[in-house]
Amino acid sequence: MRWMSRLHNHKHRSQTKMTPHFQRIKKKRFLMEVNKFLFHLLMLPRY
């Protein structure tokens, strides 16, 4: 049963390590979307 707990610990550690990375990617993507949106707004002809 010891290897089970070891596996679980490894899994948990990798998850905790990965989450900030994913959040960063999400944030980056979100910023890109916002920039695209703003760009479109600027490109729209104003009447």
C-alpha cells in the first residue's frame, strides 16, 4: 500500500505545480482576447 500513497503524493504535487502555470496561460489568452476586441473596436469606422 505504500506505493499507492507515494503515487498519490506525486500526483498531488504535480497538480499543485501545474495549476499556477495553467492560470498564467489562461490569463495570457484572456489578455490576447481583450486586445483583439479592443483592436476591432478601434478598426470599426466611426460615424
